Amino acid sequence: MDSALIPKGVQRCPLWQFLLILAVAGAVLLWGVYAMFLCWIKGLNQTNMNDYYGFALWIWADLAVIALGGGAFFSGFLKYVLGRDELKNIINYAVLLGFICYSSALLILAIDIGQPLRGWFIFWHANVHSMLTEVAFCLSCYFAVLSIEYLPLILENRQLAKVPFFHHLSHNMHKVMAVFAATGAFLSFFHQGSLGGVAGVLYGRPFAYREGVLVWPWTFFLFTWSAAAYGPCFTIFITRLTEYFTRKKLVKDNVIDLLAKISGWMMGTYIIAKIIDTIYWATVTAPAAGFRLMDFYSGNSFYGIWILLLELILGGVAPAALLLVPRWRANPRLLWVAISLAVVGVCVNRWVMVLQVMAVPVMPFDQWALYLPSWQEVATTILPVAYGVILVAISYRYLPIFPQEAELNPIEETVKA
Amino acid sequence: MFPFSFEWVWDMGHMVFMGGLWYALTIIGIGMTYCIVKAAMDASKDTASHSSGH
């Protein structure tokens, strides 16, 4: 029924199966939309945020999807600026995932600010002393860049490409994509960094505070570095997941291997820097503020030293080691383990830098402040996942996302088999 | 915010922040304008060559 829209040379599941997937994801999406409207109509009293938790589950989700979406800017930088041409076979998917992640981040922020109709205030009445202003600027501009990078892919749809203007527009955009990719890398460097900088400059919260260079705390550089390291792992993770669900090979192993190797080197160097930063913080910065390391990991029912080990060892050293050794990286099971641990690792890092920062007592009379999100917060955080599934499903069905798919899955051979 | 807004102050913060924003928006705007105008010209050339061919 919709075969005229499906790219040439590839096979897709029957329409009813596709619609069923959309219906299931759509039901979850509607649940999230309902919670979103509750937050907009009734206000932020629908959440469990309070005076301790001005930043809560939403901001963690924001930071996590922005880090995971970092695969788009870093892959774009590698392909268009550094000329790693092999990555052209995965860049479309990296862009799509980046687009989903960044649009999700903006949606979550639109709920979080409580009054989305005043969202434009941050541009017009900008507080130029706030790192969050820089984040808002770069995030919005980078989302525009991602939309520009995603647009040619939409225009390459079989039917749209028949329109001469769309065909030429897509062609012209490809020709100048390096300019957009370089702009995207520049914007990402600053907003990823500033998201880390926000935590690092909190000198009243010794758990988060770090020294640095000029106005930038070390967390600024660590966040950018970690996004470039872990983002490509998320791209590989979702690619492998798509291959699993479609039961097809979509990207050749040499492309995945190259991205995994680069990610491994980035992660390895990042985790060394992160461990040095942690040791210096634990032995110099925190004691100078009157805290011992274990003050941050004891006296409560949730945050133990396990979370530090999970972040650094299981979510950092282990995946980096697995990705750096060619034999381990080439093993599909170990690659799965590595990219899964990496995704968990960066999410735990962002959790710690948002929520544990809020939980740790600062004053001598303070208690640990633990927090459980309301169902509205959970639903609106799951909403982007459902939205992502829908957009991936539609894009995969109708757009030529994987240039190697037809070659890797010849239709004639499948029919004969 | 523009320099003619009442809140504008000629200090480093405003110049760096707002300058960066307008710089990025200008690159995006010029890039897209170039692509759209060139696509329109290419498409009209196609139409002209098709009609002259008939």
C-alpha cells in the first residue's frame, strides 16, 4: 500500500506490522503527552521537585540525552571536518538520533520551565552571566543545525526526490554540509561543556565544585570530552538494536569497528582525566571545604561508594578497555557489553552530577535529601523514548538511512532462500 | 536581544554571548539561503531545458 514511498532495493515489514509498532509506541506517547499537559495546565506542583530539587529527573534526562546525542556532532566532525569518509555509512543514523535526542531535550525543557509561552525570554532578556544562557543559545542553534542535517535525508524520499526543487535542495545542502557540521561541532563543544560547567562552578556545593582554567571548571572539559566519547557508542548501540529488530545487517563491520575504535580512544583518555580529577577533588578540593570523600557516599540509604565505582570502573574503564583491544572489539558479544556499559556509564555520570549534587547535605544541620519523581515526571521522561521509537520507525521505513542496506541484504537472494 | 534594546549594555558579557548567538545564526541563515536560492535556480534551469527540448 505504501510501497511507492519505500526506498528502492530494500524490503520492509508489512504495513499492518509497522502500524502496530506505531500504535504501541503511540499509546506510550499519549500517556506522556497527558502528563505534559497536566504539568502545563496545573503547574509544576505535579512534580516532586522542591526547594532541594530545583533540578531533578528532567534535567538528568536532558543531560543524558544531550550526551547520548553527542554521536551526531562528533561523527559529523569526524566525517566532514577530519575527512573520515567511511563514516558516511552511519552518519545519517547518527544525525537522526541526534535530532531525536536534541528535540527531546528541548521538549523536556519546555515542560520544565513551567511557562513555555515565556521560553523566548531567555533569548531576549538574556542573563549573560549564566552558563545556562549559553546552553540555551547553543542548544537551540544546534537543533537548527541538526534539522538542516536531517532535512536532505527527508528530501531523498523516493517521492519527494521527484520534485526538482527538493532534489536540488538536497544536493546543494549536501555540498555545503561541512559548514553546518563545523558549526554544529563548535556549538556542541560549548553547550556540552557549559552543562558540565554549571555543576562545576557551584562553590557552595563541594560535591560538584571543581577548580579549572579561567572561567571554566574542569567539568566543562570533561562533559564535552565524555559526550564525544560516549555519544558514538549510543549510535552503535541503537544501530545494533535496529539490526536486531529488523533481523538485517545494516552497516558493515569495518564502519562500526572504526567508530568503536575512535570511541574507545576518546573514552580511555576521558576516563584517565576523570579519575585524575576525582582523585584531586577527593584529596584536595573537598577537604579544603571541610569534607572527606566518604561524607559524600555514606549516611543515606541510596548513594554509596558503589555509584562512584559503577560510573568510573564499570561505566568507564571496562568499556574503554573492551573497545581499545581490537580482538575484543571485533567480538559481537563483547561489543554489545562495551556499548551497553558505556551508555549506562554516561547516564550515571549525568545522574551523579545533577541529582547526587542536590542530595548531599551542605550545612552541618542538613540531612541527605532523597527524591522520588512523581508519575508525571516519569511519564514525561519516557515520552521522548516513545517519540524516538516512532521517528526511527518512520525514518527507517521511508528514508534511505543506511546506504549499505541494499548491498548487505540483496532482495533476490532473500527470495531464493 | 539587540544592541538597540533598552536592556543592552556594552560590556564583554553581552558582546560575547549575543555576538556568538548572532554569529551562529548568521552562518546558518546564509548557508540555508544559499541552498534554497541555488536549488530554485537549478530547478528553473531544469524546467527551461525540458520545455526547450519539447
